[in-house]
Amino acid sequence: MEYFVQQLVNGLTLGSIYGLIAIGYTMVYGIIGMVNFAHGDIFMLGGFAALIVYLVLVGLFGGIPIALALFIMIIVAMLMTGLWNWVIEKMAYRPLRGSFRLAPLITAIGMSIALSNFIQVTQGPRNKPVPPLVSSVYEILGISVSLKQIIIVVVTAVLLTIFWYIVNHTPLGALSAPPNRTARWRPCWVSTSTRPSRSPSSWVQHWRLWPVRCT
């Protein structure tokens, strides 16, 4: 029984990482209807960005707390991957909208190869060892649970909750939803003439569209 629970904990940790990666695949396919084969390479860029940030922080501030270093690494990695995705979509994918269906897929495969070779040229073909930032291990009823596993599961749960709320309860989520999705928000719109903004001066000067629930 202990062996089963131990493997369950390990599987939950690994599944949390896969779940974060799957969010990107799902959103890209749901919005623009293509499989982004370069998505995994973007995560690779984020990993290298986090490693470089860690080495810079250690070189500049030797006694920086681990928690602060991890927070800065995560923020920088998220910003860098977001910037890379924006540039790739702007330069490679957007010009192919409306083209034949295989064109974006071929472009995504080419982008994946280009990013992989870019990392091999700039960082070398060998794996980069990451120093153990979090090494604490807890024994709970004979089951080993590391602090790293706890952080992975907690961060994944928080991000998935935020993502679920944005998709299902905000106008931004309504705009990013696929057209055939049967969600709470449907493509019905009202202007500020029926739902004005809080600023009285903008009631007449600005007209905005707000998604509402259809009845």
C-alpha cells in the first residue's frame, strides 16, 4: 500500500507538470485550430531562462533567499515564454491565417526545429545540470514527499484555478473561447448604453462591447 501511495504522489507531481503544458496546447488549438508543435520548445526556453536568471542572481547576490530566487525565476520565465510566443505568432503564424490547413502545421514543425537548434548553438547540446534549490524531504506515514513536489502541485493548482476563472467568468475568457464551446458566456454583446462604465464622463464618449449571458 505504501508503494502504491508513493507512486501516486510521484504521478500527481508529474501529471501537474504535464497539465501546465497541456493548457497551452488546448488554448492554441481551441482558439486558432492548430497544433503548436513548438509549444514544448517554448517551455524549454523558459527552463533555460530560469536557469540563466538563477546563475545571474547567485553571481550578483550570493546570499539571496531561495524563495525569492524561485519567485523571480518563475516570473522571468513566464514573461520570456510569453514574449517568445507573441513574436512567433506575430511573425510565423499570423501571416498564414486563411492559408491551406497544412501550412501552419508545417510552420510549427519548422519553428520547433529552429528553436531546438538555436538552443543547441547557444547553450550546447548537453544537458544543463540545475543545482538542487529545494532539497527538503518529509516522511509522512512511511511515504516520502519532497518540498519540490509540494511546490509543483500547489503552483499548478493555483494557476489552473486562475485559468479556469479567467476562461469561464471574464470577458477575456469569452473572447479566447472556441466558437463552438457551450460555456456560460456566449457571443452576445451589449454596449455601454445598457451597461455603462463607472466613470460618468465615459458614458457618452466611449462605447464598449461587453459579453453577457444569453437567455
